[in-house]
Amino acid sequence: MSALSSRLFRQGVVRATLVGNAYRPRHRNRVLTIPSFFAAWLTTEAAPLVTAAWGLTTLRELRRKDGGLSVADKVGLALSAASVVGMAGLVREGLRSGEQLDAALAPEVPADELAEAPQAMRAGAVLPVLMGNRRRSITRNLTYATPDGHRLRLDVYEPLHGARTGERRPAVLQIHGGGWVIGSKDQQGIPLLNHLASCGWVGFNIDYRLSPKVQYPDHLIDCKRALAWIREHADEYSVDPDFVVVTGGSAGGHLCALVALTQNDERFQPGFEDADTSVQAAVPFYGVYDMLDRNGDHNEVFGQFVERMVMGVSPAQEEELWRNYSPVDHVGPDAPPMFVIHGDRDVLVPVAGARAFVEELRAVSDAPVLYAELVGGQHAFEVFPSARAVRAVESVERFLHHEHEKYLAARQAQGIPVPVAGA
């Protein structure tokens, strides 16, 4: 019997290949990088479910074997067993991400705060983070701007209990990813917004115009329009207009960092130059921080894609525009507190870019710059609630809660009252 005729053998080969790819995904390969990413992403973040599915299919095949196992069957079972061991390693990496996140927070968040149970656990919200929070309400598809007749919408995530009389709540702006060309508010940031809303925050998950219909700098302008809208409607949602933070992943991480580092920059606020577009903290996930790729972290396809789809002009023609869209070129002493999170196996946006960005920002910023590099983390790791994602969500809430408490304490020390809703 040919080895290829054995289902157990074929299953073992496929499983071993998937696990090997999860540990060593392909980078800088025109053909293989994208499929390697998707396979590694699903295998890594859904490792317990994938392993369970493998076990069920193996049992089914074994029940079909009436005449004993061939050599190929036995080889296939050995490969599957080795693959399960590899999957256990991936699960262990995900579970240990909490240690890496705590270590990243330690320089800023006091040890007694880190020693406490996560806010999610104190609020009884661990399972809601995992399964879809029910301690919040959502208002969907509100229009926040209509540039060039294009209706831009956002969803509002609020605590289920509602605001107390006069209460002003902290707000978070979530910016989705998708390479500036795809994606929507319905696909990213959901676990984080669910959790923050259960902890008393008001979340705003936005859509923005996508390339190639628009190019530099319209994506950023739309994000700033959303910030202005949040402050204009602060009374309606009992939001404190003086404490709004921003987060996002991938292209959203790039835009999140730009929003944080170009506060009130009139170049990116045409028609609303006087609007307050400041943010009090930023949490970019696996973002692109240097569009020019000066360290050579990306493959050549990245530069071609950005030039054609996002910028509309080559660096040789307009290098300044590319610098304007590179967060690393906007670092300065007035940057807000920032918590940068990146996986060390990210093949779409390599981790070296995050390391360089954090180093540049720490050299000049007067505010805390925290960095968590997650061992085994792939791009988009927090899109669905894996063990790694849940721990990242809890850590982001700790960071933001700490920054909000610092803000409240500073206002109190200066004798400045927190704004009151309706006042």
C-alpha cells in the first residue's frame, strides 16, 4: 500500500507541517508569506481547538481500520503525536504571555496593582471576554462624518448599567486594521471594547475610508474626525472629553500611533483645524511604524503595495509624504503614554520595526513608553479571544486604568474638578 493512500499518514504530514510552520513561519517570500501567516495564525491562536479536532479525526480513522495498521499508518500516527507535543508548546506560550505583559507593565504600574486580580476578574468578566461580553450595550452605525459624500460610521460600546448622574467616563477610540484596504469596525477590537465597557469605559469603534479609493492622508484625517466627534458628543455619552485614548491593530496600529503623535496637527485636520484631537494614552498592536522601511524589515512587496495603494506616490518623488505617514518620524517629548504590543513571530509586520520604534520613542518622550513582546505571538493574535488575547486585553485595561487614575489624581492635586455631565 502506498503511503499516500493512508489517511493517517497524510493527516500526520499535514499536522507536522502546520506545527512546523507555526514555529517557523515564512517571511519575505512573495508566494508563501500570506498562506504561511494564515496557517500559523489559526494553528497558534486556536491550538486547543485544533488539537481537539485532530484527536477526533484520528479516532474516526482508527475505527475504520479493520485489518490492522500499515507502516504508513504508524508513521502518520507518530507524526500526529509529535504534532500534538508541538501544539502543547504553542498553548504553553500563549498561557505564559501574561508573564510577559506583566513584566512590560511593571516599570509603570505599581507592584501592588499587578499583584491584584485583573479588573476583568474583579468585575466577573473573564468569561464574557472569552465568549462575548454581555455587561455592555452597543449602539451601531452612527454617522460621524460624510467626507466627499462617503458616510463614515461608528459603534458605541457602553457599560450596561449606564452613567450615574453627572458622571464622566473615560473613552477609547478603536481603529481597525486590514492593510488600509480592507476591514471594518465589525472585525477587530471587539474583545477589548467588550471588556473595557464592562469596566466602565465608553468605546468607539470606527470605520474609515479605505484605499485605493482614498490615499494619504485620508485614513488619518478620518480617525481625527472621529476624535472630534467623540468630544462634540461627550455630553450625550457621559464621556470625559479630557480623557480619550486610542488603540488599534496592524494598519489600525499605524494610525493609532499617528493619532497619538500628531495631536492637533492642522495638516491632518482640514476644515476642523480648531478641533481638539489630543489623546491621553495610546495602545498600538503590531503596527507599522516606518512606511519607508529604512531598516529593511519588510519584503519588497510591502513597499510596492504601499506606494501603489496607500501613498499614491513613490518615496523618490515625495519622501516627505512618506515620512509624514511614518510614526517614527513624529516621536517627540510631548508623546502621550504608550503601550506597544507585538508578537515576535509576526511575519506580516516584523517585530523589528516595533523594537526600533520603541527605542526611538523612549529616547525622547517625557511620558512612559511600555513595550510587550509576546513570545510566539503572530500578527492579529487578539482578533479572536485566545488565551494570549484575553491576557493582552486584561493588561491593556490595567495600563489604561492606571493612566486614568493618574489623570484623576493630578487634577485633584491641582484643584481642577473633573467635568460633570450636562454642566
